[in-house]
Amino acid sequence: MTPKIRLGIVEDKLSLVKNLELYFAASEHVQLVFTEDRLEPLAHLCTTLTPDIVLMDVDLGAFTGMDGLLSIRQTHPSVKVLMFTVIDDEATLFEAIANGADGYILKDTPLEQLEHSIIETYKGGSVISPLLTSRLLHVFRQNSMAQNALTILTPRENDILKHLVKGYSYKQVATALGISLGTVRSHIENIYSKLGVNSKAEAVAKFLNGSR
């Protein structure tokens, strides 16, 4: 039997936490290992309960989910972080991605879709709510660095990059473009080399920082 994805939730709205607890208690794919409404215990929880993914509220009152994201990136870099918020503006989305978030999901996302997003994130995808994806792509098309990338990269590399920005996993890119997973990885290595980055997060962050 495939092990369940271990999920931690950082959220201070009790009614929402209860709904999430009830939903994931019945999930075949996700095991909820902790819920927390503060950032202080987060490093300890990640160490002792070893979540694969943390669903991170962006607004936690005195602190922000960005603080939690940065903390996890510093202390537990292998843990994936999926930002969870009612805030749908581009600036917050860009800051989250630039700081290494693995995805950005709005709180009005249906629970089944949220579970799917958690699964896709675990598999290596970078899930962003559709409304925000369209905004991100618009800025990407307008950004001069993105235009330079179109010149530097080959047509196939551009195709792959566009799919990565949409949040596709390597496997999904391979399926969409009808090529092998090994070929995708080879192209991605070339993309990172040409753009002078080491990961998708760095590539997105570099372009976002250049757009400000």
C-alpha cells in the first residue's frame, strides 16, 4: 500500500481547521499529522512529525505565512510548502514564489481540488490557483527578462518553460509534449544553465525580482 502524504496545517481560523480535519480524516491519500495556529512550534513539529507538505496560511495576525515559509526553507528545506490564503493579489503571490513556495491556493478552493493540489505538489508540481496563474502568465509575457528568455532558449525549451510556469510536474510536461521524462530533465538542465539558475523556484524568483 502506498504511504499517505503527511500533511501539516498552519491556520488560525478554527472553523476552517475543523472542516479540513474532517475531510482529511477520510482521505485515502493524505494523512493530517498536525494543525497549528502559531509559528513558534513549527520547526519542532516539522522535526518530530515529519510532514511532507505544510499548508501555510498567509495571514497569521502578528506573524505572516511568509515568516513560516522562510523558517521551513531554512530549517527543513525538503518540506514542501503550499500557501493557503484569501489574498488573491499578485504581489503576495510573487513574494511567496520568490521565497520558495511550492504552490499558492486560495481558501475558497473546493476540498477535493485542494486534496488534488496537495497530491500534485507532493509529486513535484507547483500548483497555483487558476485566477492567479493567468495573472502570473500575463506578467511573465510582459516582463523583459521573459522576452530575453524567449530569445535565449530553443522553441522546445520555451515550451517546457511555459508548462513549468503553469505548475506542471516533469511527468506532466512529458505527457503534454509527447516526450520522455529523461528528455524533459535534459531540457530543464539546459534551461537552468542558460538562465543561470539551479531550480524552478530560482528561475521564477529571478524573473519576478526583475519585474519590480
